[in-house]
Amino acid sequence: MEKDIAMRSTTQTEPPSTQTELPTDPCSVVWSRGRAYVLEPPVWVGLDSFGRACRLAPADLQRQGWSRHR
């Protein structure tokens, strides 16, 4: 039984950020590290851990991981 559990954990799919491309519609919202980011082309805008506005290039957001759901 332990072997079955170990096999399932290694065959899980990759996180959504590696399976799909970032949305390209203006005002699209994605989540990363528990924070929302809104697309204001050509950058993603959100708040950093101190509540300050921050801007991320699409490549930066892709690198740190993202999801369409919180």
C-alpha cells in the first residue's frame, strides 16, 4: 500500500503555471504566492509583501508560479 501512495505522489501533474500560458486579455487576474496580479499590458501589477505596488514582467510571474485560482 505504501508503494501505491509513493507512486501516486510522483506521477502528479505539474502546477497550472507550467501547463498553460498566462492570460493576455487586459485586466485578467491571476494569483501568485497568495497575492492577486492584474494584467496591465505589458506588465502584471500587484502588491508586494509590504503592501507596496509592484510590477512583474510576464516571464517573472511565470518563473515564480501562478494560478487562475487563489
